[in-house]
Amino acid sequence: MGQLIKGHSPDSAPQPRQYLTFTLAGEQFAVGTLSVKEIIEYGQLTGVPMMPPSIRGVINLRGAVVPVIDLGVRFGGRQTGVGRRTCIVIIEVRQVDERQVIGVLVDAVNEVLEINPAAIEPPPAFGAHVRTDFIQGMGKVGDRFVILLDIGQVLSVDELATLEKVSGASGYEEDDN
């Protein structure tokens, strides 16, 4: 009793992980659902002067200032146009011992998919419209691929420092309630 039994059991197989999929500039992307706090309808953003073009502005989310990143611009493309399905995905990014809540602007949210780790290929060395260090892997879903984003890389430490300045300079205060 109390002994560890070594070997492979069905329980030791890698479990599928859930990913929220969304569309941006006609491509399918996904982020792990564990980092997604919520999805909100696109609303009025408050612009903040002298910010990089990828930072579209801030929103007031229940008393908290949340910076909103335009992933289209962050990926080196054009500014994301606002349509009827445009959403802001609220993501919590953890870096070292800090966490930052950030909104990312996407064309449309699609669905939550379970992807088995065995169905994830490494990022391509070339050919993607996104920097390879932003890509965690390529998830096989049926006969297509979904680009799995490494959200910690997409929202880098330098960018997080800029976002903290946005949150502090926006004029909103966080509500402790």
C-alpha cells in the first residue's frame, strides 16, 4: 500500500486541451481557454495619446481599466475593421509573479475546441503571416490547421510595461469591490 506503480495507464495519456478559436484577417487562431476571462461585444474604446498603433485604447470593464490590443496590427498587418461580429477577448496574462488583464480585438469568436497534444505540430519555420515566436503550435482540426498563439509572447514583457503605463495614465481607478 502507498507504492507508486510505474508504467503507462490510460490515465497517463496527455489530455486534450481546450482552445478558444477566433478569426482575424481571414485566418483561424486559438488561445488556451485557461487564459480567457471573458468575451465582450465590441464597444466604445477610449484612445490614449502617444501609444503604439497596436494599442487601440482602453475600456472600462466593471471599474477596471483594460487596455485593448489590435492583434491585426500587432501581427504586422492592417488595423482590424469593426464589423457586427467584432469582439474583445479579455485575457489574463501571467508573467513571473504579475498578472495583467488585456483585451484583444478580433474579427469574430468562433468556438471552443478540444485539441489533443498529439495533434499539435511545431510552428512553421516560414510561410505564416505571424512571427513564429508568437506561435505555440499548429493544431490539426479535421483537415485544417488552427494557429495556436503563445499569448505570453504576443503580449511581450515590453508591451506589458507599456500597458501598465496606459492603465496608470488613463484616469480610471480600479474598483476593489
